Amino acid sequence: MNKTIKKAIIPAAGLGTRFLPATIAQPKEMLVIVDKPVIQYVVEEAVASGIEEILIVTGRNKRAVEDHFDPSFELEETLRQKGKTALLDSVRKIGKLAHIHFVRQNKQLGLADAIYQGKYFVGSEPFAVLLGDTIITSNKTTPCLKDMVRIYNETGKSVVAGEYVKKLADVERYGIIDFNKKALTADGDVKYCTVNDLVEKPSIKAAPSRLAVSSRYIFVPEIFNYIEKTEPGKGGEIQITDSMRMLVKKEGLLAHQIDGMRYDIGDKIDYIKTNIEFALDRPEIRAEILNFIKSIKSLP
């Protein structure tokens, strides 16, 4: 029988250079979407998918991430004294989401190396990986990661989330999945397919599909063996795509196309769009935000 997935690794050690100077002292994962930092949305998705223990991989200037998930006794007491019970409950809830641990990636050696920092935390168990700067919403009642856990439970194989690239020209920006288009399997309303190979940032002509690797993974523990064998690439970084290509050949890998939206908070334009979309999804502020948008004189 397959082991139940109860652990997750959230890499959050990136420098956030695309958001400088805002990220000189503030982690990009702590950038706020309406009223919650990005990484809290990611942790909430993990918890809603059955994850009980989370290892967040941080780096320099990331102390704010740890502080956010620690109990804030002074703040809680202030809110209690002022009778702000709703805010008090929301603050207390953060510290009780899951058992959260932290480890530091001392040197920026790529995503594969960040995941490898969790080897001893994971042990011999299968585990999830969720990128700390990317939110994925679902069109269904179940989160993307929960669907992937379901696929793992059914097959015992590692799973990668895939997102259909709408603009053909954009395939050059992503790791692209070469998958068996004739072997699509449906487990109820959850669809997945067999991965043949992965191609990192291919040219448009060389792209085997328009399904891009998309920020969520389920790995069997054998992935650590392949990370150890992966040679550093450009900039001395160890790319998880290269490790996954070994995994494909030896263990097999499945792809699940997300049924929802991916929000990459590492991009300024996407960050602004995400704030607008999430604000419009909040009934208490939707009308005011819409009125503001309509009032902007520069709009046609």
C-alpha cells in the first residue's frame, strides 16, 4: 500500500530580484495579496490537501516568514483587550495551520537543491512540493494539490502539475511536458497522463506540447537520489527538471493539468493583476474596487 502523504516542502529561499527594491529586506513570499501574504495562501492549500507537517526552506532576509507563522502573544493580547475577536481568531489560526518547520538554504543553488534540504525531514515518505511564490486556485471544491494526492494514492507514482500555455510564444519561458496524449486517464473528474520527458524552455518549434510544469509536485523519496546525480547547469544551479527526467526513466511520472488559475507572484504585472482579482472576489470590498477601476480617467 502507498504511504499517505502528510509532509510538504515549500521552497522560499529565492532572492526576489524581479521585485527589487521591495525585496531587499522583505521576502517576496511575504508580499501581500489583499490582506494575506502569498505564502499563507500556499500553506492553506497544503493543509486543505491533507498535509500535516511543512518544511519551509528559507534564505537570508527571510526571518519575516518565520515570524509570520510564530504565535504573536503581544499582538494577540492587544487584540483581546480591544475586543477585536474576529481579528484575534484570524491571527491565532495562522499559528495552528500545521506543524511548520524551517531550514535555511545557505547558498542559492537552484530549486532541486532547495528541495534537497528537506531530505531528512521527509525520510522515506512520499511528499509534496509547493513553490512559495505561486498561488493556484481551483475551479472545483478540491485544491489542485489534493487532486494530485489522489492521483498518487491511486497509482503510487510521482505527479507534476501542468498548466496549458495559452500563448504559443510563451512556451519558451517554461519547462514543457512531453506527455502521452493517447493515454489520458480519468479518476472520476481528475485527469492525468504519463510523462515521456521534460524539456526546459524549448524553442516554439521544439516544444513537445503546450503543457508547462506548474509549481506543484508530488515526489516519491527516490527523487533525492536523482537530485544527488544531477549536474549543476547555468549559473551553478541544480535544476529540478533535470532530476525529474531521471525520475521519468526509472520510476515514472504522471502529469495533472490544473483545473483553475495559477498566479505567479514573482512577476510585477501578475502580482498587480492577482491583487485586483482577489479583491474583486471579496464581497465586502468588491463594489468599491469596481467603482475605483471605472473612475480611472486614463481608461478608455
